[in-house]
Amino acid sequence: MNATSAASKPESYRMRMFSVRHARALKRIYALLECTLVQCEPLLRRIGYQRLDKPFARVESLTKGLLLDSRNCGQCIVGFTGLSCPMNCPKKMRNGPCGGVRDDGRCEVKPEMPCVWVLAWEGNQRLGEEQASMQVLQPPVDHRLPGKSAWLRELRIRVGDAGHAV
Ligand code: SF4
């Protein structure tokens, strides 16, 4: 089954809300990981990004799948969305909510699910970023990237290797 079509269960919704509530701590942990990856970049480059992509993507799928109910789009933007994965939106809205968010903050399409953008709002408030990061315009999903490692892609962008980060 394709990760993007996997049906979520109530426990995944609870996990999403847990992660949003702990957005500050989780973002700190990611910052540490990112720092380590930057330090190790010359070694990673020598081993080869192509070779490392699969194992990294597997670790990401396990950790982000558990914590964020991530859909592994390979172009993670949860750093902008208070750790709420926008790929869980049934309409795949990546630049803010649709017009149908229910009064109780639940999704128009899946009433049992909290709207990912309401969670994004809450997560960003916990990060003290208010809504500035949500207002950064996100590009459309690049369909070459699902299943690839977003961490390695971010790292390559960070070290100025963006041209090869697909
Ligand atoms: S209510 Fe929220 S999660 Fe549901 S379709 Fe609209 S933006 Fe997406």
C-alpha cells in the first residue's frame, strides 16, 4: 500500500496531537540531529547520498511515521507547520486550510480527524513562532520525491548542494 493512501486510525490522530503539544521538544531534537548530520556531511558524501537514501528513508518512515503520522513525501515542511504533517490533509493543502474547517476544528472531509492546519496553528503557537512560518509559500508537491529521505535532501540544501537534492 502506498504510504500516502494509508488510512489513519484514532490512535494516529492522538499521536499527531501529542507531537504538536510537544513541538518545542521535538524541534529541539531535530535541530540536534540536523547539527550532527551537518558535521558528518563530508563522510556522508563520501559514502554516497544515493546509497544512504534508502536506510535514511526507512528510519524517517519509522520515526516520523510514529510521531507525526508522516506520509513520507520526501519534502518535509513540518518545520513550518508546527510539526503537523500537511500530507494528512485529504485535499493535500500545503499552504493553509481549505474553507471547510468545522467549527470544532475538525476536518470537513474526515469529521473524526482534527484539521491538520488547526494543529499546525497550535504547534506554531507552542513554538512561539506565531503564524510567520505558516505564511511561507510552499511549492507544490514534487512527485519524484515521495519515499526518499527528506533529512538528506534538507542536508544537501543546507550545504549548498541543492542542485542534486532531488
Ligand atoms: S478541513 Fe483541514 S484537513 Fe480537512 S480538507 Fe480542509 S484543510 Fe484539509
